[in-house]
Amino acid sequence: MNAQASISAAAPAVADPAPRLVLDGIAKSFPGVRALKSVGLKLYPGQVTALIGENGAGKSTLVKILTGIYQPDAGTISVGGEAVTLGSAHRAFELGITAIHQETVLFDELSVAENIFLGHAPRNRWGMLDWRQMRARAREVLGRMHAGHLDPDTRLKDLGIANKHLVAVARALSIDASVVIMDEPTAALSAKEIEELYELIELLKAQGKTILFISHKFDEIYRIADRYTVFRDGEMVGEGVLAGTPQSTIVRMMVGRAVDQIFPERTPRLGAPVLSVQGLSHPTEFEDIGFELHQGEILGFYGLVGAGRSEVMQALFGTTPTSGGTITLEGKRLTPRSAAEAIEAGIVYVPEERGRQGIVADMPIFKNVSLPSLKRTSRSGVLQLKNEFDLARTYTERLDLRAASLSQNAGNLSGGNQQKVVIAKWLATKPKVIILDEPTKGIDIGSKAAVHAFMAELVAEGLAVIMVSSEIPEVMGMSDRVVVMREGRMVKTFTREECSAESLVQTAAGIAA
């Protein structure tokens, strides 16, 4: 669907009703950081408002204020025309405000039904949990959102990322929410599941729900949103009806400049093979994986959710055991039995789930970056603070990290800046091979350009890069070759010249050309 058609489809058909939720003059500061400065926001029933901005623009802080996690320093919040104080998450919940986050906040040891109804589970007349009713209502909610394949009794830990995300959506729908906040809701979903989510959003709009939609993907925004609000550096810099508003206008609001070139121009100069993989297999996740990676090459891996891409990368990094096959790094046989062995050999891995696997949230930025490089920042077994800071500064400056200081806890950064910390941490080890699993997931357009430019720098210096990505423009724009996986197997490898969006999708989905 082209952008103009999407714009037309998203245009409100009737005059605007009164806003359901209004924020006015909202301000919030943290030590050394002004997160929000007198921002406003209006959300309307039966409409989707897209909240757009670079990482660090204040979007996450605003969501935490709306859900009662943070309290604003100034400003007012009105719901249904009445001023309210969202003093806690429970209070926001009572007022019908619920959020579906990019990183699912659920409990692995609980069942699907327990996660859906946690905090508001049905009870019998004796005040005990009514398990039968809980399961029945869970099936009803899941059925409404086309997720009837999920068993309410399944433990969450036994589900993949995409299905966990569907459980988070079901949890939000299990209450009669009037305001639904969707924070990067499609980040872990397949193309089919994204289409089903779009249908669900249309259903919610028809029911008069008020939806705040946060996404960095312009095709999504123009597909489903009616309105937009743009934040930049903690301030609201634009708002309006999306119909008739070109993407270039919104991008200019976001970054304060036009962003014309998303992918850096480069001339690949491939060197000798660095990594050779042959017949790599796992009992259930992947089989007969084989490829070569060269110095100065970006090798892309594309496939639908569940294709086994991340599992292969985790095997190379020593965190997923294999049942067969060989890994050769610079001519030497390698059998990594742990991440430490892989790192020592020169293979590092930037994971998709950066919040849980990539950073230590309560540790300062500089310590996160220097953590795998303690030998370089120590003298006679004693850590040298200056060395840690110098190392962190070198790599975070190259990635254009946005932070008040390197002493700030990594957990207080925006998602995109957390990703930059993870990349900086591994690059500081001076690896031979770096694996980037969804490197720009949830990152705004400006930060994406910075990461892509840095990737181009790295391969120009001779580093070998494997990039797993679900974004077709990124795969095509950055990769020298693209490996397509389906159901745990490599099905085809495309050269840069052979690659097209249609061929990638058809191959990944098993559709005949």
C-alpha cells in the first residue's frame, strides 16, 4: 500500500468528538536530565494518535506518567473532562488506562490465563480464585484477537516472543480499558500477526477506544493512525491530522532536519574468510546451517518469526548447545560451550532483547561498556576508573549516545540509547565477528542512521558483521549477501544484486515466485 493510499484510509470519517484524555503543561526532570518540558497531548475516542519522536525525545517518560509509574513535576491530566491524579499504576488501571509495551512485562512461571488476569482475576463467592471462569474468560479474550491457538494453561516460559506479546495484548483487553497505549506493539510479531493486530486496532476503534500508538515505522503509522503528535528533546513540536501530512514533514519535526539518506553508501571490500560454519544443527531449532563470513562483510539473515535465526546466532555465541556441525574461526576449529569462550575467541553477540540480555540496568553506562574488557581497564588486578571512562567515552561518542553523563544508570536510558550501550560494550572488546540481532529494533530514524553509519565504518576497518533483521529495507540496504531461513533451515542466499523485497518475502514464506 502506498503512503498516499494509507493516508486516505486513515483519515477520520466524522467530526472529532471531545478528547478522552488531555495532558497540558506536563514537565518531568531527573537528576541532570530534563525529560519533558511543558508538553501537551490530546487523545480522542475512536481514533489512533501516533506519538512520534527520536529515542530520548521523552516518549517513554510520558507513557510512564500516563500509567502512574512516574509523577509529573508540573502540569495537569484530565480523563473524560475531569482532572485526575495518576498517583500509582493501580490508579491508572482503575481509570481504564492500560499499556502494551515493546518489552513484554509478564511472568514466565505463570500460565497464560494467570498473566492475562494478574491483579484482577475472577473470584468465587468465597473470595477464592475462580480458575474455571479465568480459563473461560482467557479463551474468550484470546479468541476475540485471533489468538485462539494459545492454551490458557500453557506456561509463559514455553512460548516464543511473538506469542508472549499476544498475551500482553490479551491482558490489556481483559479489562474494559478506555485508553490503550501501544508502545512498539509490532516489534516481535510476524507479518501475519501484524495484520491481525491491525484488525484488532480497527475493532477497538469501532468500540470507541482511545489509542495512543508509539512506533518508529512510518508504514505502520500511516496505515492505522488518524492523528500525530511529535516530540523532540522533551518538547512537543507538532501535532495534527495525519491525512495530507507528508512523511518528510514529520521526519523534519522529529530530528530538526531532513533525513534523505537512510543507508550509507559504501563499496564493499571483502577480505579472507573469517568464520566458516558447516552442518550446524540443533535437535529442535535448526538443521544443516552452513555459510562463510568474510572480513569487511555484512551478512544479513532474514526470515519470519520462528525461522530459527536467533537460535543459530546464540549457538555461535555458545549459549545454545548444538547437536552437530563445525564452526571455524580464522582457520581454527571452535566449539564454544559458553559466551565467555566465544568472547575470548573473538565472537560477540548483541541480543534482540537488550533490556534483559544486553545491559545491567542498575549499573552506570561506563561500567556496562567496560564490563567485558576488565583486563584492559585494570592494572595489577585493580580497576582503573579513568581507563573505564576513557574506554566508554571512545565507543559511546562514536555511536552518538544521548545521556546526561556516563555515570547515569543504563536502565534510565531510552531503548535506542540502551542499544547503543550494548553495541559499544561489545565493540570495546575488539572482536573479529560481531553478531547484531535486530540492531535497530525500536530505534528512531535518526538513531538508525547513526547505527548504520557505524556498521559501515566497522566493516570498512575489516570487522566481519552478521546482521539479523526483520526489516526488509534494512536487510537490503546494509547487507552484502542475505541468507533467508525458513523453519530452521537455510533456503537461499541472495547477493546484493539479486535481492528484492518480493524475493525475500516469497522465499521466507515458502511462496512460489
